Amino acid sequence: MRTLCILLLTAVPAWSQLVVLPTQVKGDVGSWIHIKPIKVDGGIPKWRIDNELDEVLPETFLPPEVAKLFIGKLVRGPVGKFKVESWNAKGDVAGDIVVCWVVIGGASPTPAPPIPAPPRANSAKHLSFVGKPIDIVKVANDIELRAYLKLHNVSVHIIQDNDPIVLTGSFKQLIQDTGMPSVVIQGIDGKVLASGLLDTVKSTRELLLPFLEDK
């Protein structure tokens, strides 16, 4: 009985000394990765760090009085998965070795947005229907044609036959040559790229097609 009492008084259960680490921590190449114990019961933790990881010592960037209070380990390394082990002891009894995996990936910088290519000089930007409303409304208001023009960033304009631009302006000679109702395609600078008699939705798209950025 005396021997049993001595054993009970001197034995230290294994669960009374332990270190609990996160199962895994992640970081990018070049960054400092902090492995901080979740719980420590017993003596100061001891560490075994994968040879491919570099340890960053707190005293190299912190004042001495702050560095000595730092908990855990700071590491950095190449791309890969690396093992860090820790354990401690209470008295002469060591606790279990626990493992934390350090996963380091390649840093992925945010790509710069692509620079849009400048529009071609002969790219269609404006499409005008010219004539009497009764003659142009069917094609001009076609839902599918409107969606097609919007997809290609081509603006739509309705110009009636009595508009000053037709009677005395820049469209006068053009309309005299093509007649009405007509379709006029202009570029970004307003230059006329093509024109023709307004007939059907299909013929309008065919006239426009060679002047689209994305066909």
C-alpha cells in the first residue's frame, strides 16, 4: 500500500503536458507565416522545423522585451508542404509530439486589366435611318436588330426626310445619290463609311457587317 501511494504521488499523467497546434497554416512565398500554439499545458514548447523552412527570429525585428513574449514560430520558405513539430514536458515526463503542416503557395498578383485596343478608323459607331417615319419604322424598331447593334456598341439615329441635315446639311448629297429611305453608317469621327437604300433587316446587317469591330 505504501508503494502504491508513492507511485500515485510521483506519477504525472501524460495528458497534463501538451501542446496543441493548428492542423495547417497557409501562406505565400516570401511572406512570414506564424505558427501559434492554440494551447500549451506544461513546460515551454520545443520545436522541430523542416529544413526547407527558414525561421524568422522575433529579436531581429522586435525590441528585446517584446521579442521574449512572442508565442510560437515565424517561418518562410518555398512553394510546398512542410512539417513543423512541437512538444513540451512537465517534470521528467514529455508530452506527445504534435504536427502542424505549413502550406506555401505561389503569390498570385492581381493581373492588370487589359488595355482595350483603339477602335479602327473604319469601325461603325453610328447607324442612321433616314426617310419618312412610315418607311423606316419597321426596320428601325426591329428588336433583334436593335439588340445586335447594342451588342456591337453601334448607336441608332432616326432622321426624318425633312430634317435640316438632309435638306441642307452633310447628308444632302448622300441622300440625293442613294435616295430614301436609306441607311447611313458612320465611324467614330462621324465620317460616312457606307450608305444604301433601306430595305430589310437582313440587308441592313449585311451592309453593316464589314465595319464591325467584332464580327
